[in-house]
Amino acid sequence: MLIDQINLNQLRVFESVYRTKSMTHAARELHLTQSGVSQHIKALEDVLELRLFDRIKQKLVPTPSAKELYKNTAKSFEDIETILNKLKKTDKELTGSISIGLPIEFGNNIILPLLNEFQQKHPKVRFRIHQGFPFEMNHLLLTGEIDFAFVDSFAVDKGIKTEPVYDEVLELCVAKRLNLAPKSANDVEFFERISYVDYQEEQSILSMWIKHHTPIKHPDLDVRVYVMDAYAVGKMVSLGVGAGVLPGHLVQKLNRNAEETGTEIQVIKGSNKPLINVISVAYLEEKTLTPSAKFTLEFLKERVKSGHS
């Protein structure tokens, strides 16, 4: 039988190399030398009489055969690990490194405190945090550089599975000391007269809010500043530069101690139901997660959905 010609360690090394896309990372993970890892892969390729990885521009690119082998061996290793732990009748301590992608403000205000709580209970787990926009998370997921990510409403690749976990309410805010308020959400003159702070011009969240809550369907607004993230919008709003759209959780954070500094901000009410930015957890179904990564993902999903109380 072909399996008699294969050393189990070769398959274990292959699984690690495929998952990390690096012989160096696999060597570090398995406590082997890089040459030892390379020899295991070469021996496995010789037995199977096929190539498992192409070396393209100094990067390791799995072949279709490698993808098929990984899909089956990774699940088998996971099943063996589960059986061995059951036989041992002890709960395995969570260890290892987990890579997570996060939107900046949602990550800072909601996820990072939960990860701190998680790590207090599981001190041997390490986190690698990547913060950025959905298109960045999309790339990191597809290349296997992160285990899972939280992304907002903007689309990700159709090959990435998403599960909604949090409704982020988007609020239009102004500095409270300016004493600005429309007569009603239909006060077109008010919304066209005041100045604003907005995000990138290509996907104007400000325009989305105006169209959602007012009769204005083709906003031509006085935007004084364009910035890249919600915290910067909040800073400009609190300084009185103009009105801007912020997630509700950030409004609460900014206002906690703002009364003392005179930088409190207030929410301008709209005419419609709240404008919601749906936050989803995103991951590749075919990517095998470690037990620690799976446990962390389920913990975060449960706590975020329940309001992290």
C-alpha cells in the first residue's frame, strides 16, 4: 500500500507548510530546521511522484494536488487530535498564535477588550491583530494570512463566508457647544447650510446618512475635511469643524469624559429607522483553524451577538 511508504511526520510537515505558506514558519512551529522541513516535503513528493509546491518569485505556491491533499489530511489530523484528547480525558490547554483582522474603531472599542478578557483566562494564547479596511481583510483572508476577520457592510469576495454578528448604528453628530439642530429631519436648509467632516469620497458614509434620513437625494454638502477613520472624524466633530457620521459605540466612548473638556458631541436625529452598518465575522470555510482559533472565534461571536455583557 502507498501509505506504507509514507512517514506520518511527512504529512504533518506538509500540513504545516501548506497552512503557513512558508517552510520557515513551519520549521518554527514544528521545532525543526528549515532543511529538515524541505527534506520531508521532498520525500513526500518523491513517494507520491508529483509536485506539491511551486517556487514562484521566492514564494511557495501550492499545486492543485497539494490543495486536494491538504483538504483531507487537515481534517484527519483534527479528528485524530479530538480522539486523543477524549481518550486522555483531560481538557487541552489552549495555546498558539491566532491572527485576526479588525475594523479600526469597532476593533478598538468592542473586540480588543474581549480579547483581553479571553487572554486572562487563556494566557498561553497569542494574538496577531491586523486592522484596516474590508478590502485589506479580503486579501488577508484569501492569502491565508489571518484566521478570521470582522468586516463591515462593504462586500468581500464571494468565496469568503460571512456571518452577521453586530448591528453598528451610524449617527450624525455635531459638537454640543455649537448648539446646532434642525427643526426636523425634513429641514433641508439646515442640512445644506452646515459644514461636514467625511470619510473617503468614493464611498461617502455621510451621503448615505443624508439620503437615508432626509429628503435630499443628491447631496451637495460643504465637506471641510476628508479623513480615513472614525476616530479622526470624531476628533474633527468634537473640535467643531463640522458634523460627521460616527458609530454609536464610538459616540459613547468619546462622551464618557467629554463634559470636563467641553468636547461633548450630540446626535442629530433622522427621520427614518437607524442607519445600520452590519458587522460580520468572515472566514474561509476550507481553511482549517486550530482548536484555539476555533474556540476564540466562537467566544467572540457569542459575546458580540449578546452585546458583550
